[in-house]
Amino acid sequence: MVGETTIPLFPLEVVLMPSMPLPLHIFEERYKLMIGECLEQKREFGVVYQKGSDMKKIGCTARIVQVLRRFDDGRLDIMTQGAERFVIESINEDKPYLQAEVIYFDDEREKGADNLIADGIKLLEALDGMTGKKRDYRSLSRMDRKTISFVICYNDVFSMEEKQSFLEMTSTSERIRKGVDSLRKAVELMQITEEIRRIAGGNGDLRSK
């Protein structure tokens, strides 16, 4: 782990991962202030998963890449992108919004599981075919292995708890292996569900295949 600093903190019921997009609608006064200061100072803020009173200690900083819309009452629609992962050391409540003293960390340097990357991209393509999502699969194959590991794990088929687990891993290989395995199971389940719906739509007559 390297680096220590104080950052604005935005607890949300979502998990952000490095290099991944996250659109946000900013409407609370404290977060209007926070985002305004981040824009003025060109600062990142920390996104950390919180459900109820349980706030995780590991999160990811968000870089504001575009202000999509400004409303007359000060609300904002922004597009952010995940940057660096961090561990919260302490919480600071001196401002209307939370701040946290954090330590940044990254994956360990290791090799392995590269043979699964192609499988992961094929599974993403299969998943997108069922959900109607479009992406450039050729560009995915040119990404570095750490980034592609997060792409594989940053899908709505995974629960926030699963995504948090992927975020906390410090082994790229482990994230790829577990992500591809989980994605394969999710795709297979969706295919089975779709087949059941198709059969039900045909009044259960298997000869309608």
C-alpha cells in the first residue's frame, strides 16, 4: 500500500471499480458543495459502498470526467470514472460532508490466468447479447489485464456484495479467475431462464423448438 491523504467521501449503495464509469445525480446540499469544490480544485472524491449503517472500509476514488447537466437549483448530473482504490484509516466530520484519511493500494505484481481473458470477453459478449448492451469487444482484448479484470466483474449480474469482494482483491489473477467463473454461471442461468420463458411462451410444447 502506498500513499496517504484526506479525500471527500461519498457513501453510496453502489460499488465503483477502477477505470469503470459511474453516472451520478447530485441533489443533496452537502454533496452539491462537495462536487462543486472537487470541480473547482480538480480533485477526486471517494466512493464507498454503504448499506444501511454498514459502510465498507475499502472504496475507490471517482474522477469527474464530465458535467452532463446543471439545474437551476444547483443539482448536477455528472459522469465519473473510477480511479484508485483505498482503505479508510479514519473519518473526519469537520465539513458538511464526510472526509476520510485513506491509504491507497493496488494489485500485487504477478502473472497468471491470462488464458481466461478471452473466455471472459466471450462471456461478456454473450451477456450483452441477452441484455442488449453494446461495447467494442476488440478494444477489450487490448486492455491491460488489471483493467479487463474489473470490466469482467463490473456487471449488473453481480450483487453489490460480490462486486465489493472483487474490488478488495489484490490479485489480478484471482479476480480474473473468480470473475470469469461467476460470469459463466450467471450467463448459463440467464440462458436457462430465457429457454424456460421461450418454452412457456410456446405453451410448453417442446416440439415448437
